[in-house]
Amino acid sequence: MAKVKTQYVCQNCGYISPRYLGRCPNCNEWNTLVEETIAPKSNSVRAAGLRRTGVDNSQPEPLSHVKFQSEPRFKTGMAELNRVLGGGVVPGSLILIGGDPGIGKSTLMLQVSGQLSKSGKILYVSGEESASQIKMRADRLDVDSDQLYVFPETDMNVIKSTISEMKPDAVVIDSVQTMQIPELQSATGSVAQIREVTADLMNIAKGQGITVFVVGHVTKGGAIAGPKILEHMVDTVLYFEGDLHHSYRILRTVKNRFGSTNELGVFEMMTDGLHEVTNPSEIFLEERLKDATGSAIVVSMEGTRPILVEIQALVTASVFGNATRTATGLDRNRVSLIMAVLEKRAGLLLQNQDAYLKAAGGVKLDEPAIDLAMAVSIASSYKNRGTSQLNVMSVNWD
Ligand code: TYD
Ligand code: MG
């Protein structure tokens, strides 16, 4: 009997090594190499591999001869999602939606499918829920259509042949981690499986011009499982984020081949599904107390839209020797830097103070323009003095 060949694949970055290594030489992570068997390539896999290279009938041709039909983007019926996608869905693109479990990815996809089914045939493939469970959810979301097909299946071969037969306009795969290619011996959800499944989906999207939405779960570390592999292969990466204890959800573009990144879409999770929030500043400032200390409002550009966000700071004397700096939705290193500047240049004695900073509403801010608001909120909390409503810069430092 032929010996079963194995290789070691880094579960973080997909690096392949013939022998075990404690540390991945590619991404420098420890203990991420996992043994996987190399399945003998069956005909179907090889055929898929050939198609994947796209060599069937394509030839090099001068750029000036390449025909380009500018296909209109189609709107999803959700303005917040259209914005995040750069103005609508590009037909034949592969879109990844990542997020923590329970954040609302399936809900969003089912609502989007419901909207899209008004103008085309949609196939919703679920590896996590049965058809009746999807129906139950759809009833809650008030989604119903003859053009929306639900398909509880995890075998990629079956899914591929169904798509070829049905020729839907868009496909939703919920989730990539539950799909499997039976020819591969690695476990479902392993890097090898995810890589092959995504390559197959890419084939479907590019080869047949079908838009594919892929749901991907996020690991504890905050990255989509098999992160680099997935993000490299797809056209668009969206992250669905939010605090599970709050009803607001934020859809953020991380990568977009057809539009700008750093766009934000804001939704509210209600009993009947996700509702769009068209004026996010309102919710980000909603819970603000008047004249509270340690609070400053900043205008942050999120993609094409300016958003008003409250920065909250709490500065208290540190009990133990080491002062802590905690930041939620802000960069902790930036907080430390600004505190050091305040100490050195503004004479505030902050080295023995604990500081807790937060961007209210669950947003994540990373533009440098928020530095001033952080400085003002820290100073305001330290001095126990409210910031002026009219002019954020009018804190009296003494
Ligand atoms: P879900 O879409 O299943 O999350 P994911 O696919 O990202 O794992 O969302 C599940 C959560 O959403 C669950 O905690 C209940 C809540 N929810 C609502 O609040 N309202 C609704 O209408 C629906 C369908 C779900
Ligand atoms: Mg789900």
C-alpha cells in the first residue's frame, strides 16, 4: 500500500513545510503548524485545478483589444451595504463577510438575499441551518420569495453542480468554514479545505459571472480563520462588528477591489432583523451626559462620510505601581503617546494615573485627527472639568 504522504501547514498563514516546525518561518507564530495528509489528486480535483488556472481558452492579448462591457453595479436594496461595497455589487465578484459568531452575518445575508431576489434568482447555501430553520428566520425578517432558493448542503461538489444547473444570479455561502471538498482528507474548516473551497467559489464567480457572498467566522484573535489565504483570494472583505450586548452593528470594508476601503455601514439589530441607521452620529452621541467630565466630541471621516463620535476618558490615580492604559475602539499606543505629550508639554502629572479611553457607540477610530479629542478628554477627566459645548479646545489647563 502506498504510504500516506503528509505535510505541515501553518493554520495562521498557510505556509507549507515538509516537517514539523515549532515556529512558522513565514508569520513567526508559534505552534501553528498542523499535520495534514496530501490526498492523491483525484480526477475531479485535477480538473478543478486546471480550470482554476484559467488556461482553457485564454490567450495573452493586447490591453487595447480587451473588450470591457461596463456592467452596471446592482443595488442591494440596502443603502448602507451599497455604500460599503463602493456603490453596489459588481456582478461576478466574490465578497467575504467576516464577523464574530452571533453578530448577525446570517441575518444580514438572508435580508440581502431577500432584497436581491426581487430582481434575480438567488441561491442561499447553508452549512449551519436546516431549510426549516432558515424559513423560521426568514419569517421573522419578513423575507419571502419564489426566486430565493435555500439549500442546506456542505459538499462543494454538489453545490457546484447545483449552481451549474440552476444558474442563479447570486449565491450566498454560509459559512466557508462548514463547506468541504470530499477529495481532501483534511478536516472541515482547516486551512487546506478553506483554501480549496474559496478557490472553487472564485471559479464560480469569475467563470460564470455569478456574484458570490461568503460568510466567514472570525477566530478568537480577531482574524478570519485562515485569514491571509481568504483575504488574498476574494475581491471584497467586509467585517461585521459590534458589541453583542448592544444593538448596533457596524459593517466595515477592509479590502475592496472595486471601491474605497474604510467605509462604514451602520445597522441596528431589532427583533425583526437589521435596520439601517442613516444618521450614525445620532446614535453615537445618544447616551452622552451633558457637562460630563472626560468627554469630547470629534468629527471623524469614515470613508466618504463624516461621523460625530464621543471620546470618553476616565483618569484615576493608580493603586498599584504600574499605571494602566486601556483603550476601546482606539489605539492604546496612541493613548500612551498622547498622555506622554500631555505630561511633558502641558505639565499634567499623568504617570501615576490609570487611563481608560473609549470611542462611544462601538466604533473603531484610527485617524490622527482624533488625537486632539483624546488629549482634551484625558485632560478633562484628570482636571475633573467639563469640556465646553461650543469649543472643544477651550479646556482650561490650570
Ligand atoms: P446570526 O445572524 O445568526 O449571527 P451569525 O450568523 O453572525 O452567527 O444572528 C444571531 C443573533 O441575532 C442572535 O443572537 C439573535 C439576533 N437576532 C435578532 O436580534 N433579531 C432577528 O431578527 C434575528 C434573525 C436575530
Ligand atoms: Mg450564522
